[in-house]
Amino acid sequence: MLHQMDACTEVDKNSIKFKRNLRYYTPTGENRTNSIKLLREGEIHLIRLEENKLKLVWEVKLDSIAFISMMIGVLTGITLNFVFQVSPVAVVFFTMLILFSVFIIGRHFIMLQMDDLIETSCNM
């Protein structure tokens, strides 16, 4: 499934490290959506619990969603400050609210993608 997602994989003992290839923007726009992916880099670990049981543990780097949420939060703050002329306290409050909201939504979206990836791979 990781190869279908166009990810480079590296198998090391009981771990799979993956990093998604980024495609650069072309004037035709054919790969524009491929460059904005939240699930980019992470690891999947297989842990043997008993003779017939395995535990899957995964981790994903969240730096891309952190960057996107900070940019959206800052743009919201700038818009509130200059366009709507809201007080500085309200600007900081709404900036932080938007920042954390976008981060939590993005994190949840990544969790759903990883669960779907693992479930689909296990059912094959």
C-alpha cells in the first residue's frame, strides 16, 4: 500500500520507515494535489507479543501539519488585526484557537489515513 502511495520504504528488522515522494508543481497542474500531502514520513513497527499475536505501532512526523496550522493561524491573526481591527487580545485568542483547531483536525485526518492504510494492508 505504501508503494501505491508513491512512498519510499526502508525495511529494518521489524520496522518499516516510509517517506512520501514530493512532486514539484508543473504548469499544467497535473501533480498539484500530490505536493500537499499531510501524511509524509513515519514508521510502522511490528512487535511480536506471543507466538500468534503481533502488535502494530506506528508514528508519523507532524511537522507538515504544524507548519500548515501555524500559517493558517498567523494569516487569520493578520486578517483580524488589519481588516477587522479587532483588539490584540482577541487577535491572539483567535489565532491560537484556529492554530490548535487546524492542528487537531489535521492530526485526526492523519490518524484516519494510517488506520486505513494498515487495515487495507492487513486485509490483502
